[in-house]
Amino acid sequence: MLAVGVLFAIQNTVLVPLDLLFIVLPEKSLALWLILALSFGVIMGMLVSWGIILRLKKDVLLARSQSERYKKEMDNIRGITVKR
């Protein structure tokens, strides 16, 4: 994989500036800008996924807690004798 990255960097040596609407960053190799963009995207994707995973884990814990309450309630209901 490292060899592919090195070949990619060797093949993309064109210097290009990066224009970010309000800021123009200095000229760097195209390979560097692409690798930085890929890295930024991967990190942002991991952060978003992490937030979603934490929210889902919280939902699972709440559902388990609610399930335990319902089980206790059902056990109480089963234990009540019907008076005639």
C-alpha cells in the first residue's frame, strides 16, 4: 500500500494552489492536497460515525432498562391472584 502511495506522489508532482473561498493556500503538490483531503474526509467520517454509535448505544441502554421494568411489571401482574 505504501508503494502505491509513493507511486501516486511521484506521478502527481504538479504544483497547485488550493482556493478555499476566503483563503488561498500556497502551491503544493497535487498528491499532497489529495492525500490531505482524503485524510480529512476519513477523520470527519470517523467522528460522525462515533457520534452516531454513541447515540445508538445510549438508545440500547434505555431500551434494556425499559425492558427490565416491563419484565418486573409482568412478573408482578402474574403474581396477583384474581379475587372472585
